[in-house]
Amino acid sequence: MSTDVELLRQAGVQVEVLAVESDAFLGTGQSRTTTAYAELRKGGSLNVSRILNSYYPDVVHIHNALPFFSLRALNRIQRSNAATVMTVHNYRFTCMAGTHQLDGDPCHMCQGRKTELPGVLNSCYRGSKWQSAAIAAKRLRALPILKALDHYFALTPELETYLVDQVGLDADRVTVRGNTILNRYLEPATNEPRGMSDDPLLYVGRFSEEKGISLLLRAHKALGPGAPRLQVVGSGPLIEEVLRATADAPSVQYLGRKTQNEVLGLMRSSSALIIPSTCYEGLPRVAVEAFSAGLPVIATNLGALANVINGSNGICVPPTVEDLSAAMGDLAESRVEEHTTRQEAAYATFADRFSPEKSLSSLMSGYEIALSRAKEARVG
């Protein structure tokens, strides 16, 4: 993760990074980058060996291990003298899709089974039975390695509970550590009220069913002719549905893809960020970005955000058209004083839980635990 790399370098820690463009694997057209100390292409273990033999890292920190890591690369990392750490972003230890969702509903059919046959039969990985079968076979051999790392960072307390209770990790091997925003992206909080009738609602994310873009568009349409403006940022497989909505309703605006700075600029002139996910969410980075900008969040109550949004910093509702529509309408009708209070609470959530200083302290603490465990293992 680029944010972690910059935090560490600012603290004087030497960092070597190998990054893999996920487009090469996902074919989604999105410019996401998977950052890890491993090149995960075919033959990627050669690059892992090169880094380990020339750089001699004290800690190997892995993100998004599956499906990107080759088994050879994982084995090479496991045999090294470095402490091994992994940030867990989703539920992929027990679900090949990482969401525990099937056709819009919660799904746990593969959990506790020796094989992931239900996931293969339902084409859970990239909508393909063949690719689902391939990833299931790879996971069968990779998961024992990934469960034997020295330490894990969970983005939320819910993911921590999942790793301990369902994956079977020891509690002292898991540290809760959320996303953060670098200081250079932050601006001083303002006391000027925002988010009244002229300021739009904002969605930033992937246009896919599990992210709830369809739910959001239906809920916004249900508000009728007086619906507040809705600005939509991102891309994904449901782009045509978004474009149809913009053609049908002038109050829906498609802004395309934006940089982080551009997104933060939009957040500072919006009334609320909408996170309408229909799957179990970890802690979306976009929520932390919103809190850093003093922007209240309206989200569905699936996953960690249900315990982050407390009524003062936003609104959390069930994933239904009626509930989401009502939440957007209620916020649009808020008095200036009410909305100003929500803005202040949103920024306080960031300062109290997700500041760069707290994030770096948690990261270094986790590394120390991993180094101690790795040293004990070598001695033993």
C-alpha cells in the first residue's frame, strides 16, 4: 500500500516495493495497484528471490495474497529469515470471492468444507467455473502457508473476530489497524456549514452489484423530482446502468474516474458520502477519506461501518431502497446546526481512530510483534 510505504519512509524506515498491476489479472479496466514484496506474475518467485537475496528485508508485508501470489513465491517467502506480515482486507480465507455473498444474498456454503465445490459450481470467482476451479485448487495449497505467517493486520474489529473465530488464528497474532490518509492530503477543518440543498450527495467506488450502485440509483430515483443532486465517481461493469440514470434524471451526474486529490475536493463540497454496499464490507478507504474531510457518511449496515457510523457522524441503514432513500431524504432536510454537528463528528472520528500518527504507531507495533515471533521460531 502506497500510504504505508510513505508513512514508513517518513519515519526513516527503508522500504523496497514490488507492485503488480491488477489489470493484468482482473481485466477490469481499473487502474488499481496491488502492492506487496512479491511480483505475482508467472515466474514471480524469481523476483521474490531477487529481493530476498539482495535486500535481506527484516519484514515481508503482504497485501492481497490471493489470487495474485504464486505458490512458488509464497513458499520462497516462507523459507526466508524475514518476519512475515499480512494485511487482511476481506473474507478470502473462507470465500474465493472474498465477500461471502452469492446473487446478492449472504452465503457461507464453502465455509468449513474441505473443498470449495459450491464456489466452483456457482462460478464465484470472476463468473467462471473454470477460473473458480483453478483458484480453488490453488487456495487448497496456499491457505496453510498464509495461515502460518507471523502477524496479521485486520482493517476492522469484525475482521479481527473473523480471523480468530472462523480462520482459527491466535488472537495475539492479529492487530486491528484501519486505513488512513497522509497529512499532505488533509486540510484544516472549517466551521462553515456545508451540505445544505445546493451540495450534492457523493458516491465513489466500483460500479458493481455488490458495491450497491444499483441500490443507490433506485433509492435516489424513489426520492422523486425533488431529489438532491447525486454525483457518481468510478467505473465498473454496471457503467451502462449509471449512464442510463444520468440520461433519465438530470440530478444524477457521472463524473468518471478521479484522483485521490480530486475525490477529496469533491468531498469538501458535498453533503454526504453514500456507501450502499450489499455485501459485507471491511473498512472502505473512501469512508476514511470522507471522515478526514469532515463529510458525514450514509452507509448500509453490512460489515464494519455499522460499528463506525454512530448516528452523529452519519447514518447507517439496512440495504433496502426504502431505508436508503429515507436516509438521503432526512439528511437533505437537516437543519444547518444538525449538519454542522455531523461534520464535526465525522472529522473527530478520523482524528480519534484513523490519523496517520495512530496508523504508523500500530504498524510499527505489529512489525515488532512479528519480528519477535519470527526470532522465537528460528531459535526454537
